[in-house]
Amino acid sequence: MYYTTIPLVSERSNNRRWDAAKLRELRKRLDSGPMSTEEIDQVATDFTDSEIVDLASDWLGNTVSLDATYQVDYVLTCS
């Protein structure tokens, strides 16, 4: 699925699905070793469905997004 627009920062909602605690937990899981393809797909779907703008503008969210991207690359190259 491709998005044709990216929401403006002023249109962000205040109730975030990925708060700092969940992002830290996900980062620990990413750092501990490769995740399954299904888990990575679910995380990527959650990121793109709702909060990619918030995650990209937040240091921790951006770091976790990049780590998840590296996991996808790792899974694809090992397959």
C-alpha cells in the first residue's frame, strides 16, 4: 500500500499508539536479535498506518524505525 500524502504535523493526534515505553520495549527486542517476518510486518504496518510522522520527528521513534528497517533488510538478505 502506498500513501499519496503525508499528514501535516499540525494534524497529529494526541493519543499515540507508540509511546516511549513501547518504543523502548521494541528497541530491546530489536537489539536482542532478529525478529520473525510476521512480527516485523506487524510493526511496519502499525508504524505506517498511524504514527510515522510522529515517529520520524521523535529521536527514539526515529531510532526504532531505523532499527526495524535494518531488521527487514537482514531478514530479506538471509532468506
